[in-house]
Amino acid sequence: MTMLKKLPEEVLNLWNNWEIRGMVVLSLLLQTILIIFGSRRKTNARIWIRILVWSAYLSADVVATVALGTLARSQGDSSCDSSEKGNNSIQAFWAPFLLLHLGGPDTITAYSIEDNELWLRHLLGFVFQVGVAFYVFSRSWDSGILSFIAIPMFAVGIAKYAERTWVLWSSCSKSLKNSSPRDFWRSFSRTGISKTPPHDHQRGYLLQAYVFSYISKSMMQDLVPGIPSLIRCRELISKNTADDAFKVVEAELGLIYDMLYTKAPLIYSRGGIILRCISSLLSVTAFITFQVKIDKHDYSRTDIAITYLLFAAAVFLEFYAFLCLVLSDWTMIWLISKGGNALKATYSLIRKLPRGERWSRSISQYNLRSSSIEREPPRCLKFLGIDDMMRQMHVNRKDLNGELEDLIFKHLREKAEKIKEDLNVCDKNHRSKIIGQRGDGVLEREGLLRDYKWCTTEVEFSRSILVWHLATEICYRADIKDGSNVSTENETSRCLSEYIMYLLVIRPNMLSKGFGDDEAYQETLRELRDLKGPHDLELRNSE
């Protein structure tokens, strides 16, 4: 405040006049960015999209909260003259819109999966911010029509903010872990997979993806799947080809993304649809009433323009949410499962609409040998977090070819057949062992497990990834050195190895809990950089 008093009077007046307006417009701009780009990162991995969404996501709540606090302070100032009270009343009308912004768009509720664990903090923020908004509203209340128009917008803003808090709670690890097994059976029975017409492949992909998504929810919490889940997985795998299986996984990952990072758990439920219809009706009604009943000459032109922008954004938000609802995979699944000629015709119509690709059909690659050639970055870069960005320089992408798909699906089908023939599958520990194999199955088959337990079952998962990655690289380089042609299986093995390293180093949050171990990676990287022997240097520097 002392620094502001030292500014020229013109600058100080400009700041006083535009402090609230600027923050409200900035909050609206951040919401627009989240609405447009929030869902783009689902299918687009470009760095500029991630940075833009990350910046907007972190800034949006802060700006809206500060704007509410500034509104509360301005309403508490009793020294305003009569000419300023009119502006204060319409600025107080912006409070419910800021609650709407704090509720966030449907396309993004959490940027990372850890954000869902902070639902209790959001609940406390919800109670506090609603209290501040009511304070602003009560201080500016009069018998004018503007105060009555604010009531439906308050209802919409509170509902949106409550939606976000509920969705964060429903997507946290505790809620996912406590999901009832009946949810899986309900999902399987409602889809009617066995009744799917054989020629309608897209329909079959969506139904299978829907069932698989419920199984994956428990797997993501490191829970051992039950026998019914394993049986359904084996049946679905046995009915698909490799290409079909990957298309099912594409749809499944989209459904899981929606459950973890968007408002899908609510808006695709019966209660959520009813709430969305009520919110849309209230927003449109308030907008029309404001347009017809309010005398625009009683308020500043700038404030009227900002209010129109806020209304337009609110209506657009509801319309955009409606489009996303209609064109989503969740709607397609609902239309399929309910049946009926009218719904089938609607499903066929929506299917003909143009849709973007679910993913780029390429996978990221990260090679530990390549990154070890570089010198260790200075500590100042590590402190600033820039070293994490430097790791991206060693990431490249490779198209997912048919050989790689066939290799992955072949191993999945073999494991499914083993589960079918295994009489010990009823034992939970045995099921956990089958699912959690990380190289020990191959070594056991070759009779080498006793000598190599140190790199499989006796170390953390992250360290076994590092060991097997280096072993794959050594074998691959040995084939090249011998002058022999590298087999397709060796190429695909290396591709998979570099993809798993990419997950471990760049995207550890995509692995199951506790699997991302940056310390193990850094220790291995230091050891590779310290190699001195001729054979060691040959491994590190070979191209």
C-alpha cells in the first residue's frame, strides 16, 4: 500500500477504477482458456498446451479468490458517494459469476491426479468463498431488480462450485478404492455386450471399454481384481484381434481420463443432467431479465459491457457443456444400453458426426544411455526445476506399428490362457503374483530366477525397470556390433523399454502408486556418468 501511495495520482486513480474490473476480466479470460484447451491435452501432448493449461489452472482460483476479496473490501467502504454506489451495486452483481469461475468448466477439474486428494481443501474454500460472496451480496442488497436477478446466478454459482468439490471427492483414491463391486456388474449387465451386432464394431468397442474402465479403477489403486473381473477380461481379450483390442483401450483410456480429470462422474448421471438443465434455465432467464429490465444508463458503460461478457460466457459455458455431453462416448454408451428404435436412430446420427482422433497412435521414447552422455546440469537449474524440462530434450516419438501391437497382444492372450488353465487363480496372492510379474516369469521359465531375483522380485518396481532397460539396451547394441540384422522382436522390445523409461522419468504419475522413484533414476544416471572402463564407455557412447 505504501508503494501505491507513492505513484502519481493519475496512475492511482486508474488502479482504483480498474482493480476489480481487471481481475474479473482476467478471471473470465482464464476460464475461457480452460474451456477451450482443458480437454485438448487429453489427445494432444504438445508442450505449449500443457504449459498453457497448467498456468491457467493454477491462476484461475487465485484470481477469482482475490477478486471476491476485493469486492468484499469495496462493499465495506462506506465513504463512497452516491455516484459510486451505482457502480458498486453492479460490481457486487459479479460475485456469483466469480463463484461460477471457482466451480471451473466441465472439461477440467483436476490437472494431475494428486489434485483430487485435495478435495477437503476445496470444500473449506467452497464454504469460505460462498460466505464472502453472500457478504458482498448482502452489503449491496436493495429493492432494485438487479438484486433479484443475482439470486438465480447465486444458485448457479454455488451449484457449479459444489459440483467441482463433489467430483474431486468422488475421484480421490479413497473413493475409488471403496467403489462397490456391484458397480462392475451393473456396468456389465447394462451394456449387453453379447447382444452387440457383429457388424457394429464402434458399438462393440465402446461397450467393452465401458466394462474395462470399471476394472481399471480398482487396478489403479493397486487392488487385486476379483475372479469375475479376470474372467470378463479373458473373455473380451479372446474375442478381439490386436487392432480391435487397441481400439478398445483407446476408448477405455478416454473414459478413465474423464472420470479422473473432468466432471464426467456427475454430469453423466441422472442427477447431474437434471442439475445441468436447471442451471442452464436459470442462467438464460437471468440473462434475458437483465437485458429487458435493467436501465443501462444507471451504470457505467464499462461495467455494463463486463456484465454482458460474464453473462455471455456463462451461457456459452452451458451450451458448450451440452455439446460435450451430447457428443461424448458416455452418451453413445447410454444410447446403446437403453435400446429402442428412437435411441438407436439418434445413436446412428451422432456416429456420423465428425470426430477427432482419440490419440496420435505414437508413443514417447526415453533412452537412459542418451541422457547419460550429457553432463549433469548445474544445481541452480535443479533448484529452479529447469532440469526436468531439459529431460524433455531426450524424448522422441515413434509410431505404433502393427508388429508392436501384435507383440503386446500376444503376451496378453498367453497370460489370459494361463489364467484360464490355472486352478490356483482363486487364491488372491496367486492372482497378485500373475498380474504383478516383471520379468520373473520369463526367468522362472528359463530356470534363472534364483540367480536374478536381485533385479526382479527383490527390488522396487522402479529399480527393476532401470535394470531391464539397461539389459535391453546392452543386448540391442550387442546385435548391432556383431553385424547381424536386428530382429523385429528386438526392435519392439527396445521400443517398449524406452516407453516404460519415459513413464518412469517423465510421467511417473501415470504409473501405479509408489512406482515413480526419481531417486533411483538419478542414482543410476550418476553411476552411468561415472563409468571409466573401456567396455563401459563403449556402452555409454556407442551410437
